[in-house]
Amino acid sequence: MESNSSQHQKEPDTEKKILTAAGKVFMIKGKAGTSMQDIADEAGINRTLLHYYFRNKDKLFDAIFDDVLKKIFPIVAKVFMDKNPLFEKIESFCILYIDMLKDKPFLPFFLFQEIYINPKRLVGMIKEGGLDTFVGRESMKKELHQHGVDDMDPRHLIANLIGMVIFPFVGRPMFQKLAFNDDQEAYEIFLEQRKKEVPEFIKCALKGRNISST
Amino acid sequence: MESNSSQHQKEPDTEKKILTAAGKVFMIKGKAGTSMQDIADEAGINRTLLHYYFRNKDKLFDAIFDDVLKKIFPIVAKVFMDKNPLFEKIESFCILYIDMLKDKPFLPFFLFQEIYINPKRLVGMIKEGGLDTFVGRESMKKELHQHGVDDMDPRHLIANLIGMVIFPFVGRPMFQKLAFNDDQEAYEIFLEQRKKEVPEFIKCALKGRNISST
DNA sequence: GTCTATATCGGGATAGAC
DNA sequence: GTCTATCCCGATATAGAC
């Protein structure tokens, strides 16, 4: 019988509520800028419960950070590991990544910031993720060659791709204000458009480059 | 005579040292993550001097932030305001921006973060900068038209441009590790290459798009 | 598991001597 | 202008009652 637990709120899962709240607040305010109280407020619970479940702030942050990595790595890896044709990979990357960022816009931000401050994390991260060296670069070069592009380091292509996808999210407040007069709705549409716009841009760039060199 | 000041270290300018140190530390650790002691250590001075010169942490941060804005705005504005041909604007933007970021790699980071946390700043910022509404968009559309591109919102072009330029800096630790096996030197070269690579990529993209639609 | 009360510490800020 | 000493508060963290 668990009828006696009815008074205890029987919250669907306090731990889960904490993780959700912490993820949200940490992402926006950063680790240092976030207090345990902030998280407790966001979760609607007592502050000391955070310690009960996660011992201390560091541990809680780590839990969030690991979680974030688990979500983002498979997506990034897709571009390098997949066996699909180049443009298909790029397209699916854009869709996946943009959808994820719509859900968690601060994610790249959060990631990059923490790694800047604490680069050690990167080492363990990579070993766990099994991305020890950068596989797939040679194969990408080959793919570019098949499209008639021989004079481009694939890493430039990767940087271009990721940069184009990420920017509207990390720079959102500024860009939305300056370029969209703070029209939220228009910006949402813009973000959605980029799922097609970015792959198209890349496709044209590679095609244009190809033609120019013949 | 100022011979009597010889004991006093006669520092070339304490205030300047503070600004330099604060700029560095704030950018890397963020406002919340930086303590006054951190800055004092970086500057090699006593902590209370920071208060003597800037009263409190907020004021010191504001001084840094304003300074950053003054540097970055003219560069960004250049893309929209200039009367040069489109590709020249893009090229000079890339060179200016990349050179600046080589000097202050955390700058976009720092900017975006602060604006995310404190969007109010944006308002005052824009009014000071005189960028009230987004001028230059129509003229950009015209320019694109001259290049045979009619089906592209110039804002996508802007987002692409800025994203491509910024990413290698904000994502540096991760990207350098994953794509360059942490080879610092190779990465510097890569960054330098992007001054040509990005404009070239854009040029080809627009050309490719143009041809495809004819 | 959840709460209240409390210990402890670090960081911001000021006063005042030099 | 620069330093030491000190105040104060906010935030982490723990102990212990329920």
C-alpha cells in the first residue's frame, strides 16, 4: 500500500524536476551565474533537496553537462561518420541540429563556454565518445572530389556548416533585434527556413566553386 | 620635478593595467565567474585598487563592455552601411573581423552571453550606436539582385557570413582538438586562410545559385 | 524525502593608516 | 594612490527535526 504517501505530494519525480530546472538555468546564466536557489525556484522545490539528490553544485552541473554531451555528440558525429552522400548528410545535419537548438537554444553556448573555462573536460569527453582522432576527413575529401572540388580543405566546409547553423541561436537576441525588429514570430520562421537555406547555400557554393575552376 | 614619485613604482598607468586585465578575465570567465581578486591578480595589483578606480564590479564591467562595443560595432555596421560593391564589403568584413578576433577571441562570446543574460543592454546600445532600425536591408536586396540572386533574404546571407566567421573562434578549443589534433600552429594558419575562404565560399554560393535559377 | 536552522566561507565593499 | 583591517552579505553545505 502506498496510500500513506498521498500527503507527500508524491511528485512524479523530484530528481527529474531538478534536472530539468538545472538544465534550463545553467544554460542561460552559466555555471557561475547560477545559484542553487535559482534552480530550486525554477523547480519549485526546497533548496536543500538539490543537495539531497546531487550532493553539491559541481556534481549537479556535471550531471547536466554529461547529459548535454550525450545529446549533441551523435548529431555532430553524423556529419563525419555517415555513409550517405555528402549533401544528404548536410541536409539531415541541419534539420536535426536546428530542431534540437529550437528546443535548447543555449546549448552550443553552454558547451563552448564551459570548455573554454575548463578545457580538461574535453579530453575525457572525447575518449568517452570514442572520437579519438578525427576520422572521416579523408573520406570527406574524396566526396568533395567527386563533386569536382579539389581545392578545399573539408575542415573549412565543416566550420562553415556549423557556423551557419549555430549563429542564429547564439546571437539570437542581438540578431533578432537588429534584423527583425524583435519580431519573435518572424524569427521563428527564419529559423525554420534555414533548414533549407543552409544546405542550399552550401550546395551552390560547391557547385559555383566547381564551375569556376574548370 | 617628479623625482619624488620614483618610489611609487610610477606604474605606466594602473588604470590601464586594470582595464587590460579585466578585459581578459571577464571575457574568459564571464562576469559572474570572475572575482575582483582574479582581476587584481591578473593585473598584479592590490584588490582594493579596483574599487578605488572603478568603485565597484558592475562599473568596471560596464567600462569593459562599452569598450568592446565601441570596437565591434563599426565593423559590423560596415557590412550594411558601406557603399562599396557587395563582395568587397564582404571581403573587408572578413579581414577586419578575423583580425580583431585573433586579438580578442572571446569577444563574440562575451557579447552574446551578456546580452542573453541582460537583454536590456541591447536597447541602450542600439540607440547610442544610432542603428535604430535595420537600414541597408533594401539596398542589400538590390545588390543581390544585381548578382542575379532574387530568391534570397539578405538576412540569411548575413547570418551565414557572421556564423562562418565567428565559429572557429567561439568553438575553438573543441574544433581545434577534434579537427586539428590540437595543433595550435595549424589552427592559426586555418584562421588566416578563412579570410579568403569565407568570401570565396559566399561568392561561389551566390554564383552557383544564380546559375541554377537560369 | 522534505523541511528548518545553522555553520562556514568567499567575495564585494568601505574606512582609515601610510 | 596604495595598502591593511574590517564589515557585511549571499551562497554553499550540513545537521537534525519531522
